Amino acid sequence: MTSIQSSDQGQAPLQKLRAYLHTTQLLGSIQSALYYDQNTAMPAAGSEWRGEQLALLAQQLHGRQSSGAYADLLAAAEAQWEGAPGPMGRNLQLLRQEFERQHRLDAALVGHIAQAQAQGYARWQEAKAKGDFSVFAPSLQVLVGLRQEQASQLAEPRSCWETLAQPFEPDISKARLDVLFAPLRQELPALIERARSAASRQPSTAWDLPESSQLKLCQELLNGWGFDPNRCQTARSPHPFSCTLGPADFRITTRVVAGQPLSALLATAHEWGHSLYEQGLPRSGDHYFPWPLGDATSMGVHESQSLFWECRVGRSQAFAQGLEPSIAAAWSLANPGGGANPGSPSPWRNSQGFWRCLNPLEPGMIRVEADEISYCLHIVLRYELELALLDGDLPVAELPGHWNQRMAELLDLRPSHDSEGCLQDVHWSEGLFGYFPSYALGHLISAQLGEAMERDLGGAGSIEARVAKGDGASLKQWLAEHVYPLGRQVNGEELVKQVSGQDLRAEPFLAYLRAKLERLVAP
Ligand SMILES: [Zn+2]
């Protein structure tokens, strides 16, 4: 039997499984709604009760995903499907894979990891505040040991690090990442040097816009990019994020940073890219909601979608030219006498200067503030150190020394304390290993999909040409046709190959950077 549209009796196992998954999805989305509220609206005193609410839901979700009742439902559906190919076969294969992963883990280990994460996060915050890695080191040692134990219980035919990376980037391997990252290691330092040589042309960054103007600009950007208030709402949070609360309920957040007038706008562009992808995933009909095929392909593909709208569109010269009059009007309103530059129309001088404001080219210590050129070297650094910690023999105590040494080699920068070195990211405080490469893959995937898009839309430069005409809709339409519908039918690399006709590689990203850099540093 290969159709879910067959006889009533034949439908029973799949329908029962579907109903079970539907309830699991409802619980998961209640968890997301609580998380969204916690980060956007909840008063501080609510945190203790919220913690209990989230813990209760987490327990219930874990129970549902590993219960005997679920195992029976899945087995009955598999028996009905009898290994036939097609979307439902793929759904069942993915559900089986996830069930086995949950099932192989000892419940005691799951509890120990949750405890170590809570403790690790608290120790990391303390260590970061003091700039002292030794405060966090014992917790990190415990987390490394527990994650190694987790990988050994999962017993996949992969290294420890590769096993831990699978949930973020299905089928990824160290050998593949080494091939993809080698050209970045080789070529990015020279591009950074080229950018440094033109540093004197960077316009003043000592200007700002009122919060209200920034939020208004964010909403204008969203309105121009197809925002539908019936399906999406926005809010502010300490760290911008996007989340899906239901098949027709999407949220994004942004934040206003003092002294960084374009930060909220770029964060909005980034999170809107994530949200557009979520909104475009196949989430209707019996095949897709709540089946796994309606989920994102991988974290790398997800990030490629946010980076496309943030960098390829939002930081493009065409977009800068269109945006400048609105920014100039907001700036003049806030600085009626010309502010610090009386008589000057704006702190960025001219349109090329404003484009440079959207693309500061200054390698720094902090990954989340890095420019497009240096960003991937921050990821290479973390990837190498994670491998050494989990698959190699790097003792935890030696992490800061190795971090600082590789930072000097890759970016020619030397952290003055651990807070701007190996303590800067939250990921390791929760033992989250294997995630970082997805950020770099997002840049590579975005560039290669961008090339394929330009091939279809009129050749090199056609993305900027459409942006110049205010035609973001055709870019979105292309993504909605080629990228969004695939969901988990494929992995990240298969998606790129299917859409672009070629294996994923670093060259399209490097070519994009080289061309953009030359235009940015031009007098
Ligand atoms: Zn993102």
C-alpha cells in the first residue's frame, strides 16, 4: 500500500500516527510561544514559574518522543507503508532515525546533560563577567565528557564531533568541511588585508538615530518585503530571533543598539529571511504538517536564507541607494542643525559613504559583529578547536592559549582577555558542539544559490538590478519555487546540487566577496 488516500481501514495506522504527531507539534509550539513571551514581554519576576512551565513541557515532549506507545504507532505505520518510496516513506524514515536517536540515549545521561547545561551556562556567565576562563573550565570539561558519552551511546559510524553535528547538518562530515573550508583559510586573509588598506575611506561611525526612527524603518523594510500582519508579528528582544508558533503564526524580533543606527534594520532583514523560509516551507496538506518533511532542510540552509536577505539584498549597493533618503530624513529630523557636522548633509557624506556604513570592513574579536569577509574565519577557528576538544586531545585547560594563537594566525588579532576570546559565544556553555559550521555553510550556500538565481533572472548583477527597481518580490518568488518547498526531502548539499546543478563549493562566495570588496574600496 503506497497511498495515504486508500481505504479507511488501511489509513488507520498512518492517521493515528499523524494525530499523535499533531499533539506533539501542539506541545512543541506551546513551548515556542512561552519562549517567545519570555524573551519579548515577560516581566523579570515571572522567570521562576516560566522555568517550571518549560521544564514540564520538555519532560512531556521527551516522554512522547521516546514512549512505547509512539514506538508501536511508528512500527504499525511502517508496516502499512512497507518501505515504499515517496514522501511518506521519507517521513517515516526520518521519524525512525529520530526515534532511534532518542531511544539509544540512556535516560540518566539525558538528565546529566540537562543539569550540566544549566550549571555550565551559569558558570560561563560568571567567567565571562570576570574575563576568566578558569571559572568555566571545570564545567566545560564535564560537558565535553558528557557529549563524548552521548556520541558513544548513539554509536553512529562517525567521529564524536560528526555525530554531534548531525542534527544541525544532516550527513555532514569532517572530510567534506575540510574541503569546503580550505579555500576560505587560504584566500580570506588576503581579502582582509585589501580591506585594511582602504580603511581610511570608511565614513564616520559616530552617528545614531532615535529608537523610534529605527523601528519605523524596520517596519517600512518589512512592508516592502511582503510582510503580512495577519500571519506575522514583530517585537523587541535582547537577542534578535525568528520563531514559528503555528502553521500560520510567525514572529520575528529585533533590538536597538546604542551607537549602531543600522543594527536593528540589518537584524530585521536577517530574521525576516529566516521567517520567509519558515513561511514558505511545505506546511499544509496531509503530507507535510506535522510530518518532518515540513521542517527546514538544515541549519546551514536556514542561515543561507537569512544571509541572503541581510547581506545579498540589505547590504547591497542598490539597496543602500534606495534606503539613503529615508535614513537621511530620519537623521536630519533628529539633528536639525546638522548635529556634530553643522552644514554637512549627513555624517556619511555621499551615497558610496552610506553603502560603506552598511558594510564596515574592520575585522574584530567578536564573531557576531564580524563583517562578511572575516566572519567565516571566526567559524574556522571554532570548528578546529571543537574537533581538537572532542575528537583530538586538546585538554580543556589549554583552550584559551590555542584560541589566542589561532586568532593571531587567522585574523592577526590578539584578545586581551578571555571574554573577547574563547568565552564570547554562548554555544559551548551548553555543550552545543557541531553547530558553528552551519553559519559558514550559510554564507557558501547563499552565494551559490545567488549565482543560480542570477542565471535564471538575467545574468550577473540581476539581483542588484531587481533590488534597484524595488522588486524584492521576484527574488522571493524564485526562492519560493526552488528552495522553500524541499524541506527535509534532501540534505543541505543535495539541495544546493539540485538547485544550482553543481556541488557546494566556496568559490561562488569568494567571487561574490572579491567583486563586492573592489566596489566598496573604490574611491
Ligand atoms: Zn540567523
